[in-house]
Amino acid sequence: WSRTPESNLTAPGLPPQDEEDAGGVFLDLSELPVEESERRPTCSRCCRPEKVCLCPFLPVDPLEVSTCLYIVQHPAEESRVLRTVPLLAACLPKGKCNVLVGRRFNEERHPELAAVCRDKHTLILYPGSDAENLEDLGRDFTTSPHNVIIIDGTWSQAKDMFLRNALFRLPKQVQLNSAPSSQYVIRTQPTNMCLSTLECAAVTLSIMERNQAIQEVLLKPLRALCSFQLQHGAQVHHSKEHLLKNGLYDKPMPKNKRKIKRMQKLITNQNI
Ligand SMILES: [Zn+2]
């Protein structure tokens, strides 16, 4: 590891220096009685509570792609409030977005994943000195369908999963070169690792399918999700302020104003 992870604004997730901040914001959001306590009907397509269903922001028909994604998801991601992998899956045809939850994967218990890892048409998205830029591979992904493995977790979870699963060292390791658009999104996105996974998938697919429109379609529900979370965040900020003013609040105020501004920027920017 001659290059530090910080030098990569690529998949999966954010540089570590933002991670604690991100965790802070995330915890602030997760404290809210927004989704956790709302045991209300859930939309079967986007897996969101029906009240905040994001289906209007999803494509009517699944995107036609030849690339097959394998999202290996750290168990902690599954229970996160902001889950974006279901959105990704909802945008893609059945079978093109496979999610496997776990920390350790091996031949015995995961023969299908093992076979995918051995396939020469499989790439794993994980930045580092051994990774080649996906943009520079010079392969025609449209004539020979490829698989891409993406690790879904915080930076440290992803690192642990990559280093400790020998299977993940089998496929060619690739990273996303800082395309101006993705860089902007990653810098301004509201710092949840799941969001980053969705972004990475969006950029990856648009490169491999040679179709920039894919990125736009996949980022649409992400923007909507940010918008919802921003509304919730704003409400909570207000209510905490209210509690504070009334001497009822005993926790420190969240320090997420900067993050909220970033989210606002993301939502209002239409040129990503
Ligand atoms: Zn829905």
C-alpha cells in the first residue's frame, strides 16, 4: 500500500478523514424517529417506507445492462437507515445486481461467488496501488459481459473485507479514475458509505456500458433520497433546538450544518 486510501476519491466509499464526520452525521440521523420507529408498510420495490417511497424517481423499466454486479455487503450496512443498494437493485434487471451479506466468503460456503471470482471476466472495484483505472483497461465490456464486485461498507469495513478474503484477490483489481462528475458527487455527497456505493456502481456501469445516461438514471433516486434525509435532518435540528430552548435536551447539538449544506448543494446541482 504505497498509496494511502486518502489519495483515492473512488470506490468504495469516502476517504477516512471524512468517515468520522460521516459517522457523526449518520448517527445524528439515525437517532431520529424517522424510519426506525416507523414500522409502517414498506414499498416492495425500493424497500422504503411507503410514505417516502422513491419509486417515482426510479426508471419505469430496468436499465438494460450486460454487466453483472456483485455487491458484497458488510452485515452492518444491511441495517443502516440510508440503504441505497435496494435502489440500485431496483434500477437494474433481476440477476444483474446480486447482494451477498457477510464479512468472510470462501469456496465452501459461497461456491457461486468463488466461481465469479475465478472468472477472467470479473473485476473487483477496490482502489489501491495494485488497481488499474477502469477507464484505461481498454477492454470492450459490451461484447464480452463482465462481472464487477463492489464492497459495500465503511472504509475500514471494506478494507478488512478486501484484505481478509483471499477470493477477492483473484479478480483484476480496478479503481475509478477521478472523472470530473464522480469526483464532484463524492465530494459533495452527504457522506454515507451506502451512497458512495451507489455512486460507484453508477460510474462503473456508465463506463462499462459506454452509456453516460446510466449514471444520470442511477443518481436520480440518490438525489431524492438526499432530499428526504435533508428534510428529516432539518426537522430534527429544529426540534433539538426547540428542546434546547426549553431546557429539555441533554445531548450536544449535532455538528452537521456543513454536511447539510453539502447535501443542499448536491440536490440543487442539476449538472452532475
Ligand atoms: Zn417504492
